[in-house]
Amino acid sequence: MICTVIQHKTASRIREILGTVEMAEIRLDRCSLTDGEIEECFESDVPAVATCRVSEIMAARPELTRMQAAAVCEDLLCKAVKAGARYVDVEIEAPKYTSKRVRACAMEYGSVFIKSFHDFEGTASYEDLKAMVEKCRRNGADIVKIVTTAHNPEEADRVLSLYGEYDPEGLIAFSMGEAGKQTRLQCLAKGAPYTYAALSEDDAAAPGQWTASEMAAALYGKRRFTDAELTVPSSKSFAQRAIIAAALADGVSRLSGYSPCGDNEAAVSAAKALGAEVRTDGTEIEIKGIAAAPGCIGIRNLHTGESGLLTRLMIPLLSAISSSPVKLTGEKTLLDRPLKGAEEMMSAFGVSLESEAEDCRIPLEVKGPLRCGKAEISGRYGSQLISGLLMALPLGDTFSRVMVNDPKSIPYMFITLDVMRKFGVKVRNEMSGDQAFASSGGDWSYCTGIEFRIKPGQRYKAADFTIEGDWSSAANFLVAGAVFGKVVINGLDTASLQADLSVMDILVEAGASLSQTDGSTGPVTVQRSPLTAFETDASNCPDLFPIIAVLAAFCQGTSRISGVDRLAHKESDRGKAILEMLRKMGVKAEISANDLVIEGHSLSSRLLAGNLLKGGEFTSSHDHRMVMALKVAELGADAPIVIDDTACVAKSFPTFFNLFSKL
């Protein structure tokens, strides 16, 4: 990325400039700003570097001692950090106490701490340059900045050779002067997080500095970046649960914010098959429920489309409310997806499942009735069947206590409980774990068991509410904005229980610029920022795997995504499909034990090194998540990506291509 240096400007002019650049360094030693103006300038979504040199303060205010000038720098830098500076730069010559205090402030407020060294006379030996890098690192630098003056090409190459010694994501190294001019661009090819450019020829901060427009032309050519405002569809995880709960309820429920898709329409058809009356009017769906009770219906067949969630919800529910066995049928990829653990789990509640296939898959017959009581079950095969049990057991006539060991996709269980609560059905729960769970304050990732205590004789009551926006869908556009430009997304709730909300945490760890206005339901903005490798456990959010794998391909360094074992029986063997996709695109990747390991390079590095992702013909493996990830990857490919089956995206997001075209 290109960081434009802003100096000798008023606050109003700085704000204007921030609207035209992708990144900025604000020289607090060369811009006279009040405390309020500092706050205004650094609260922008544009990633900004706060810089203040002690020598500059002393030159401007000769009456100050070095200690006093250092105190001024410290004060200005900390104010910028508190206001939202993404980076803060302290020169190696600054007093140690100043450096420590600014670094402590940066750690507290989440800013990246840069320790910088400048040599305006020449370039030291390679060993001396390495010693300076090590000194900066010992001083706590997240990023080391080494800038020297090159008098010849050999000195310029000496500085760039540091990238062969150190991880590029933590190093910005280039040379000043005409002999070093190209190194300002070449450092990006080596993997530097960003480089510096001048606002104009008359505003250069150092010899040999490019203008931002010159550098953008050299780096990006005619490439255009995303800049869009979008509204994502409603969450099908919430919608399917709400539709079925409304079908079970006594009375008329009204669900607003509804977005039709294959899985949601399958849930509507299932509700009608149960006997509910359904009317859809635009984004509102009205459902008159059946006042469900044990054995209240006698249907023989139920079709669940291609929805694995709907299938697993209905198995326990049908065993509870049907007076006779029910044959479940489905279509497309669902027919090839075994319902692992279903027979064992349902047998604990007196229910048998009969399937023609050896590994229990659709079509199958569900034979109840569901028997309430105490049971201990494994959660290693996911949350969906457990969610169905949670919805069904409260209808019974006996108290139930269900202990789920080794739970997976925990957030989805709590989405189920949240929807049930809206319809008047409550279930108590208690999570447990070892010391790591206790120390984490209840982090789902460390939970080893959940006990559900279920009061019998409960009935679903009609409810009116709005279905929240879908984080699974939004993740694709958030990643597109983080890598390729800027995207504003409406319709999301950052207080959501949806597991895929964790894409926000992943993007923040990778270094993306994220913000939200107007509370937890206001617009979410993501903007390009230097991206570095990340590590995350996606066991609880397996639907994120394809798109965060694409994100990792554009993050400098080696990223590691845990939870591959959750991917084998999605719409495709998703772990295998992602690995094949990445390798065909020229990305180094491997599956190691339960981790997907991806070697990434920044977009700037890929552009300059001619290492964009490879386009061509790809298979979606008939997986809607793979289609969306492939389209986002195409934004950083050297040729169009042609996908064999794009129609499968209608399963969850039929308007995806329409919204994607706005990027």
C-alpha cells in the first residue's frame, strides 16, 4: 500500500486529503493541530500513521530542552493513538522513557508500534544495518523502519537485502536519494506492509520520494478498487429456525426482513407440509402455526430440499409431533452427505432412523416417539441435530437433561435457544471446561461440555420480529473490501449470536480497517489496510473457511486456520475443495493435521512480482460457499475465473451476483 505523507497542512486540509488517499502519515511535528483536531484527523477509516520527531520539535521551538521536546512528542503521539491512529512511529533516537510510554499506549489502544531509524548521510554496512534492526526489535517494535541515503545502487541493494534476513511483514526498508528511489517501490515487492510517497512534487518529505500519483500508476496501473455500499440478505440460520418455530406455534407470527433462497424456501415448504398456513408479502412472511403438541400430526413424508440444517432440525421434531413414521427426502448435494452420528444420537431418545445407505443419509425414515429424559451425547458431529432436539424436547411430558460432550459450532445452538425464546420456549444451559475455559471468561473455543436442562410441557407461541442480516453472506464482501478497496454493509448486527460474526475478529487480527456507526445495527465499513498473516480456529464457523482462505492468500506471511475436520461433509468435501482451489491459483497451501496452512503475499507484492492468483476454469464442487469465494478471488487474479456451476449459489444467496457486480 501507498502511505501519503501529510505535512504543513491545516486540519481541514488534512481531512480533505484523507478522502483521497489509501493510507496516510500525519506529521504531527510539522502540522499544528489542536487536541480536537488530532481526534478528528485520526478517527478516519483511512489507516493513518502518527509521526513526531524530537529533532523537528526542537527546531521549531528552540527554547525547549531535548527532554521537553520529547515530552511534547510523547503527548502528541499518545493523543493520536487514543484518537484511533492505526500506527505510531517513534524514532530510535527518542529517549527510552518516551519510547516505552508511547509503546505502552499503543498496546493499550491496539495501535501498531513502529521503531524507525533514518540515516540522512549514507548507508552503513550490512552488519550494522542488521544490528539496527535488532536494536529496534529489542525496543518492542511491531514494525522496524530502516531508511538510509543511497549514493549508488550497491548501497540501495544493501538495504533491500534485509528482506532476505527478516520477515517482510515486520519490516519497511528502503533508501533515500535518486540512487534509492526505486527501492521505495521495490520494498513492496519484497512484502513490506506499505511504503511512503509525497502528496505532490513540492511536498516531498525526503530526497527521492515519489508522488502518490506516480507510485499508484506504477503499482496499480489501470486496476480499479472496490467502493460500494450493500445490504446483505437475512440470515438463513435464523430464518429457517424461525420459520419452523412459527409453524409449531399457536397463533399467527410475522417475520420481517425475510430473504428467499433455496434453503429458506425449503423451510417454508416444510412448514406448509406440517399444516401451517404461510403467506409471503415481499420481505415479510406471515405464518399461522399448528399449535404443536406430541403426536399432533400424521404426515407420511417430508421433503427438505438441499438443506442439511432443515433435515437435522426436522428429525427430532418429527419424532416428537408425528403420530406415525415419516420418510424424509431431499435433493442434490444433500443426497451425498451422510448424517454422521444421527443414529447414535437419536437412539439415546428412543428414535430409530432407517436408511437404505450404510452411512445413514437421505432418504431415511424417522420412527418415534421421542423419549424425554436424561442423556449424554457427543457434539463432535456438529450442532444441527442437537438444535433439533432442543426445539423438540420442551414439547414432551418429562423433564430432560442433556449433556453434550465435545460440542462443535456452539454459537448455532445458542441461535436456536434465542429463536425459541422469542416464541416463548425456554431452555436452561450451563457450559463447562478446564482451566483454559475458566481463564477465558467463557470463550466458546475452550468449552468442553454443555448441559441443557429442559422443562417439559412447553408450547410455542406466535411472535413478531425482524430476521437479522446474514454474516455468512457478508463475510465475502467484508473480505473483498479489506483486500481490494472499501465496502459499506447495511443490515448487520454486531451483537449477533451468529458464529460467522467472527469474521470481524479475523479481519482485525489480519490488520483490516473496520468501523461501525449508529450502534450495533449500524453500517459496517471495511477499508484496505496492510494485511498480515493470522491464526484462527474456525471450528465453530466452518462456513467461513473458503472466504478466509482467500483472505489468507493476500495476507503477508503464513496463516493457519484450524478446524478442517468440520469440512468433510458440507455441500462438498470443503477442505479438499479449498486446497485444490488455492493450489490451482498458485497459492502455496497444505493441510497439516487439523489446520489449513496458507502462505500469503500482499496485493502490492503480488502486483509487482507478477504473482497474482491464476485465473482459468475452476469447479465449485456444487458448493455455494466455494462459488462466492472464487468470485472474490477473481478480483486479485491475472485472468477471469470461470466456474462450472454457479447456480448452486441460490441455495443460500440467490442475489449474490447482483450485489457482487456493484463491487
